[in-house]
Amino acid sequence: MATRNRVLHWTILSLGFAFLYIPILSLVVYSFNDSNLVTVWGGFSLRWYRALFDDATLLRAAWLSLKIAFFTATAAVVIGTWAGFVVARMGRFRGFSLYVAMVSAPLVVPEVVLGIAMLLLFVEMGSLIGWPTGRGAFTIWVGHVMFCMAYVVVIVQSRVRELDRSLEEAAMDLGATPLRVFFSIILPQLAPALVAGWLLAFTLSLDDVVIAAFLSGPGSTTLPLEIFSRVRLGLKPEVNALAAILIGLVAVGMGIAHWLQWRRREN
């Protein structure tokens, strides 16, 4: 009976991993395809990696997406940490329910609604005060920060609730100011949650299509929008090459993170 359960367990686990990772592995394999067709194998070749580095439009879109994702994740962590700390520590003040609802709204409101709302906001601001003068990387960044901040709040506030407040009280008894307690006691304990929130916000921003479609303008096409526009005309294997490079970078980052965790446990 135990052997049968073990076989069933590993079978289900293997099927789950195959469902998740076989498409990714096939994408990497076909990035070395010599054929002009994305899904027809024509032999091993690096021609699409060379074509990728000659495709200035695709590289420009990828670089813009990386920049927006980096600044979005950083701003979302700063604002989300403050908002999550308020939710977890300030108690039920007047307007607390409204505050929580406003902070959590991007989690439940469809992205298309968020995109339309942000577009109308920027159009009205442009007509009233003349700013912003147009839509571009800045407006996409604002929309992504608003969207990603809610996820950071959820991660940070759950971690703040688990902190041992006796350490903070002891530090203040020894003369530390609240600001010093926050940076010396609370922030180091929040570091794993902040890193997790930053990575999640970075991924969400890099992957977003809907909000970026509403808030982008001429010369501010992100990588998902560029790929989505090319799907209508038929993708070339150079997109597979770009995806394989991104997958490799993610794999290296995860490997370094696991290695650092292993070294920390060993020490």
C-alpha cells in the first residue's frame, strides 16, 4: 500500500512538473532551430541569436521593459512597505476599512479597468494642468507601481505581524529612537519579505500587457507589447532566442539565491 501511494505521488508530481516545464524546455530548444518557422525543427543553429542582436526594435523594447520593471519594483517596495506597516501595526483607526480597501483594490479590480482609469486620469491631468504632456515610459511606470504595490503590501504586512515586538521594546528601553529601531531591528527582519516583494513586482511589471497598452505612447513600446504585435504577423524564432536568454538569467539568479541560502545555513 505504501509503495503504491509512493508511486502515485511521484507520478502526479512528475506530470505536474512536465506540464509546467516541457513548454519552457521546448522553447529553449527551438531557439537553436535553423528553420524560419517557430515550431518546425530544421537543424541546430545560432542564427536567431545573431538575428536577435541585429533587431534593434526588439532589444529597445526589452531594455525599456527591464528599466520600467526595475524602477517599478523599487518604488512598489518603498510604498508597499510603508502601507503594509500601517495595516499591520497602526490598529483600527478611523477610515481603516477604507484604507485597506483602497490599498487592496488593484488585487481584485480587472487590469483593463485599472488601465482605463489611469488613462482617463492622465488625459484629464494633461488638459487641466498640462502635465503629463503625453503617454510614455513615465505613465507606464506610474500605472505599474499602482498595480504592483498591492502585492507588496500583502507580503510585507503578513511578515510584520510575525515580528517579535519584544526586540523593538528592548531597543527603545536602551534609548534607541523609533527611526533607529525601524532601520536596525525591523528592516533586517523584513529583508526576505522585501526581496520577495521586489521580485514579484519586477516580474508583474515585466510581464504586463494590459496596463502598458493603455498607458504607452509613441516610442514607449514595452517587450510584451512588441511581442504581442508581432504575433499577428507570425513570430520569428528570434523571439525564442530572447526568451531563452531571459530564462537563463532567471535560472542563474535563482541558483545564486539558493547558493547564498545554503551558505547562510552552513555558517
